Amino acid sequence: MVDMGLNEAAAEPGVIRAEFAKLREELASIREMLTTTGADILSGPKAAAESRLASLQGEVEKLAAELKGQGSEVLQRIDHKVQERPLTSIAVAFGVGLLAAQLLRR
């Protein structure tokens, strides 16, 4: 009996066209659902990655500011020591220069 129904439906092109139209609509609905679901699935990790990136950028900027501050403190201490003992500073710089020259010759 089922075969007769299929044969009758196959004989009518209008029924087949209607079934194909219905199938197209269902496929379009499934495609839209998958697209929306995929976007929802990807938006979570993307937002988390963007948040982590912003956090890391903040940390890097903070560390850079700290290092800049420490570097300027060290330069100020060196400048102060050089002003306190200029001859000793010149002797040390000369010695470091000789040592560097000896190492670079090899």
C-alpha cells in the first residue's frame, strides 16, 4: 500500500514540486539555525580571548611603567655616584673599556 502512495505521488509533478519546496525551506531553516548556533558557540571563546588580551595588555603596560621608573632610579643613582667620585668613575670606565677591548680581540 505504501508503494502505491509513492507511485501516485511520483505521477503528480505538482506534489513533487511542493515536497521539494518544503524540503528547501526546512534546509534553509536548518542552515540558519546552524549559522546562529555556530556564531553563539564561537562568540563565547572570542569574548574570553579578547578579555584576556586586554588584561595582558594592561599588565604589560604596568610592567613597562615600573621598569621605566626603576631604570630612571638606577640612572639617577649612577649619576649621583659619578658626581660624588668623578676620578674613581673615570678609572672604572677606563678599566671596563680595556677589559671589553681584550675580550673583543679574541
